[in-house]
Amino acid sequence: MAGASGILITYSGYPYTPSSMMPDNGLANLAGALIKNGHDVLILDYCMADIVRRLMPQNIKDDLTKLLPLLKDAKDHKLFDEFKTISAGMEAHREKEVHKIYKEIEEQIVLRKADFIGFKLWMGDGFTDTIRIAELIK
């Protein structure tokens, strides 16, 4: 009898430290144990350097680059309002990317006829976004 087909997923959200983008030994070990027991496993790693490009679009980078030099002498509340606007834009963009990631995972679930999926949970927006992705999959 053939083993089950599964997908293991890691998504940390915005990488706050370099360790957020390190290969995940825990998922690799779990995948190895599953494969050893006859299961077919795919790891989807959304904690790689390209996640920075996905979550931080060029227009937002440009806006931040313009504002950062002004922070040294910031006494004007207007500057902070601009940062709030940029933050809201980043949040909206992240939500769109989370939905795209969900669609990518959904495609793999259908393609592989996955019997199970598993997520590594991170702190912060990685946690809340992963819960959101799981809810969408459900």
C-alpha cells in the first residue's frame, strides 16, 4: 500500500532577523521521517530571500527611502502620518500576497492530491498569516 501524499509549509511573514530565512531543519527532519515511512512529501518554503521582494513592493521601498533621511530631524507630525500611510499600504499588500500564497498552496494540494498538510508556526504576522492561509484552505 502506498503512503500518503503531503505538503509541509513554512511562512514567517516579514523576516525580522536573518534566522527567519534559514532552511528549516525541523521540517526537513519531519519530511525525512515521513519519506522513510513511505509517504510522498513536498516542503513549500516561503522563508527565502524572495519573500522580501514579495512583501515589500518597489513603490513602498521608494516611499520609505525618501522619508528615512528626514527622520533625523523629525519634529513634524506630518512625517509620521506619511509613515502611517505607508504602513497601511504595506499591510494591504501583505494581505494580497498571503492570498497569492494560499492560491499557490491550493494548486499544489490539487496537483499532488495531498492527503495532509502541515504548517510551521512563527510569531507575529507569520503566525496570523499562516492561520489565515489554513482557514482559506479549510
